[in-house]
Amino acid sequence: MLSKSSKYAIKAVLFLALNSNDKKKVMVKDISEPINVPQAYIAKLLQKLSRQNIISSSRGRKGGFYLSDNNRKQSIMSIIEVIDGEKNFNSCMLSLKECDEDKPCPLHKTLYPFKSNIIRNLESISIKELALEVELGNAFLPL
Amino acid sequence: MLSKSSKYAIKAVLFLALNSNDKKKVMVKDISEPINVPQAYIAKLLQKLSRQNIISSSRGRKGGFYLSDNNRKQSIMSIIEVIDGEKNFNSCMLSLKECDEDKPCPLHKTLYPFKSNIIRNLESISIKELALEVELGNAFLPL
DNA sequence: ACTAAAATATGATAAAAATCATTTTTAGGA
DNA sequence: TCCTAAAAATGATTTTTATCATATTTTAGT
Ligand code: FES
Ligand code: FES
């Protein structure tokens, strides 16, 4: 469904949403540990996200990663797209090709509606909203 | 979502549903080609399915793979379970662990309902039913 | 300016998934 | 009974994904 990498990335972004802002940057070391992901690995993912402006970063002394208010408005899907390249989601469930309404595979009819709903949800839910759920204690950040 | 292997396996089983029965066995070579999957690879998958009685086979001369009437009654999920080991489906969407209702991750609330519906569908739909859709021309076996 | 603390870039290694190749076993037919 | 065509078993290789290690910028503070 989601690659390990996007899972890691989402966790990291959520962690940043809860623990950072433009005044309070946090460095990889202090992200990787609580979310339980190898430091060098999450660093690479964060860099990718930063390059695509999903998250913010500043380097040098007193630098670190953080989320600006604008960053928080982005969707969860945008994270996945940057990391996995969205291919996972519009591919057909049986072939290796794209899903094709006109020539649907046998599983299309039953599964596609669900899949497209999942996509729609991931596209519409923002980082900020998800983080709020955690703050309210309705959801938990798993390690 | 589904591994390449389960996709291959489902295609192969569907092909057998359409082109074989206990009187008409078909050998790997004649399965792998039309469904466009490397012969040695699909052979391995078919063997696994056969061992778990999802499909039938007989060896030696005049042997081959085929689907008995009983085989056809099985669910699509049973194929996936044999090949992927079901792990893909009950794992949490954010952590590497199992999905946990009591301590749901932030994505659980939005995605789990869809996921469980997908699972329920895959469990309830039989090989025979899917094959019928193809016979009726409502669905297509992609290469 | 200089230094140290940070991200960034690049490339190497390890683990997992997919693919390929070879051998062994089984059973039908001469 | 012996040969041959088939699946089954085993193990090697390749490709992809995940992980690790090292060197290079950038920037705040002195
Ligand atoms: S065509 Fe296969 S999922 Fe849509
Ligand atoms: S706890 Fe993460 S999907 Fe259910």
C-alpha cells in the first residue's frame, strides 16, 4: 500500500507538525529517535521533502527542519507523491499498467471505488488536521 | 497494495478458470505466455498455490495445472494469502506493526473503513465469479 | 575571518523481492 | 519396464528497496 519510505516520511512530518515551527527548528537526530527511524535514512527523506517544499529547513548552526504555516496546509498525499512518486496509487490492481476504466480488469469494479475514495481522502486531509487529531488524543503516533 | 507476485498469481488462476478443467490441463508454458509472466517465475507461484490446494495439478506426462469445481469456489483473498501471507493487509498504514483499533494511528480513522471493505470484498468474491465477468465481456484480463 | 553545528550531496552496502537456471520426482505410453 | 513429458524442488542471480557512511556546503556565533 504505502512504501516503508512514505510511512517514515509521514511520521516524520507529523512529528514536525507537533514539535516545530519557524521559531523552533529541530534537527534530524531529534526526529529520527522518537519516531524510531534510522537517522541517515530519514535525513534523506526529509531532504527530498524539503526540496519539494513540503517541509522547511535551514542549514548551518541553529538550523534544522520545521513546518511553516503554509507547509501545514498541504495534503498527506503530497508527501506520498514526493516519496513514492504516486505510481502506487493509479496502477491497476492486476496488471502492472495503469488502471483503465475502458478496459477494466476483473477486480476493477469491486475495488476501484474504494481505492479512489482512499485517494480522495488522502488528498483532502491536511497535515495540520492530522496533527490535531494526535493533539486531541484521538490518534497516536506509533513508533 | 498487492505485490507483483499476487497480481501474477491472480491472473494465472483466472486464466486457468477460463481455460482449464479436470479434463483439460494446461502446462506452465501455455499459461505464462498469454498472461505475460516469466515462465519459471509463474511456475513457482503455481506450485505454491497447488500445495495449498488453491489450484490443482498433476505431474508427469499429460499433466498440467487446472481448476477443479471446488477450486473455483475459493476466494480471491485465498490466493493473496498464499502468495503474500496476508501481512500486507492487516498492517497499520503508518507503523510497521499491526493495525490497532485501541491505539489507532492518525490515518486509521479515515482509511481503515475502506481497507476493511476491500478485504471483505476480496474474501467474498470467488474465482468462479470473477472469471464469469471476463466471459461476459464485462472485464478484461490484462497482460 | 574562523570555527563548529547543522543540512545537503553522493555514493556504498545490505536486505528483500523478483527472476532465472538446474536438478529431481512423477506418471503416461510404447 | 523403460523412456519421456510434465510438475516440483532447490538454489543462484539480478533488480529494487532500504540502510549506512563519508565528504561537502551553509550559517550563526565568537
Ligand atoms: S483496471 Fe485494474 S484496477 Fe482498474
Ligand atoms: S492503526 Fe494505523 S491503520 Fe489502523
